[in-house]
Amino acid sequence: EVQLVESGGGLVQPGGSLRLSCAASGFSFSTYSMNWVRQAPGKGLEWVSYISGGSSTMYYADSVKGRFTVSRDNARNSLYLQMNGLRAEDTAVYYCARDASNNWYGPVVYWGQGTLVTVSS
Amino acid sequence: QTVVTQEPSFSVSPGGTVTLTCGLSSGSVSTTHYPTWYQQTPGQAPRTLIYSTDTRSSGVPDRFSGSILGNKAALTITGAQADDESDYYCVLCLGSGVRVFGGGTKLTVL
């Protein structure tokens, strides 16, 4: 069974940093591309970033480009999101999401339960 | 900046059929955008329903179907049930690795 478990969320001040983690199990982690998708309270879904199975390719939404960095450790079956320069508008539940294969077009077929990031002073 | 458009809300009677659409602020949606549909109930993670235009995800009943209708992607629910009352999101791949979600459609079954 595919499982994705996010951690690392919490309360952080504007301008601060946070690192999210996603522990994956139940599948061959290195052979799938992964994503982060977020959802602000009461709002819709927003794709944040993508990383290929071998970490050769990363993509970012314009709203986080230059501030967020996605990475993965295939030996540890883990996905990460380093978030710097956090703003109030980054407040959201962040989902770790697995694609159906290892392609830039996805699609996302599995989702974690999410971790809440709150940016506030 | 390209916006992905969805109806903000829709209503269907139990047992009825409803078609939700997913468009682009400029241009037409095609299979090369790999339209994907998700269902989400409050407080829950999204569930993948349809991907690559018309492929049902594992475990999704066949009363959910996807297609291209005119210049939009479409999600059709036939024989709507009470537990279909959810938010539905589409996402399109717009090139250069960028994926953009629509604003979502709140479906009411009554």
C-alpha cells in the first residue's frame, strides 16, 4: 500500500524558514516523480513544485520560485521542501503527492494527508 | 498568466447526470494538457478520479468519466449519489513542467 506521511509543519514568523519532509513507503520511491501541492485555508489547490525520480529535473510555481527548494533522498525514501523567506500567503496545508510514473506531466495519483504551515507573527 | 477555469458551483439531483468543465483563459484544452480531476471533501486529502483526460484511477466507479468537450476538459458524473457532494478540481499541464489547478467546483447533490 502506498503511504505518504508529511511532517515538519508548524508556526513560523514572516521571513523565516521551514523544512517539510515526506516519508514514502509501499512503492519503489526512486522510480516515481514527486510533487508538493498546497491548499490555503478555505481555498483551492495550488501546485508548488515537482522533482523527477533521479532528481535531475525540478520545477516550481512562480509564486515560490527562488524561495522554495525541492529535494529527495532515494536511499531514505524521502521527499523534502525547504521553504525560505516565508510570507503570510504561504500559510497552507502542504501535501506530498506521487505521480503515476516519472514524467513531468504526472499525473498525481497518490496524496499524503498534509502538514499545516502557518506564517504569522 | 494563463488561468484554468471551472464553474464555482453546480447542483445535481440524486440519480441525475452532471458535467463539470475545465477550460483555459486563453486557448483550448487538449489531451496534451493531460487533464486530471480530483475530488475533495472537507478536511480530507484530494482523491484522484480521472487522469490523462479519460483514464479512471484505481477504485473509481465507472459513473465518473472524463473527456474533451469542445474546447474544455469535462468530468461527467452519471447517477449522482449523495456522497458525490464534494469539491472537484481539475489540473492542466501547461508546459515547462508547470501544472495549474482550476479554482474548483463545489458540487451539491439535492
